[in-house]
Amino acid sequence: MTDEKKYEITVADIRAYIGLAMADVLPEDISPEREVEFVNFSAAITFRIEKHLNGGKTIQTRRFSSL
């Protein structure tokens, strides 16, 4: 495996980055209802990552052989 740069970030940073990234990729003509779906989806991803990092529920990587 190649050397990767490591970062030290907080859970609040992770929340912010996921929310900002989600907002950045939304189409400009998205309906308000569809936008809420994307916001909820990004919140669910954030919650899963938090639980994984805090040891609450690990993310299973066996489905993805490249991870």
C-alpha cells in the first residue's frame, strides 16, 4: 500500500465535510423534496461513520474487495 497522508479531524469536521460535499454535488434544478432526501442520506452516512469511529457499529467492508 502506498504511503497516505494522515489527517486528524473531529467528528464535527466530518459532519461538515459530508454536508458541504453533498451540497456541492446537488444539481441546481433539484426540487426541494429531492433535496431533503439528499440531506437525509448524507446525515445517515455521517451517523454511520460516527458510529464506526466510536466503536458502536463497524462498517462491513467484506462486500468491497478493494477496501
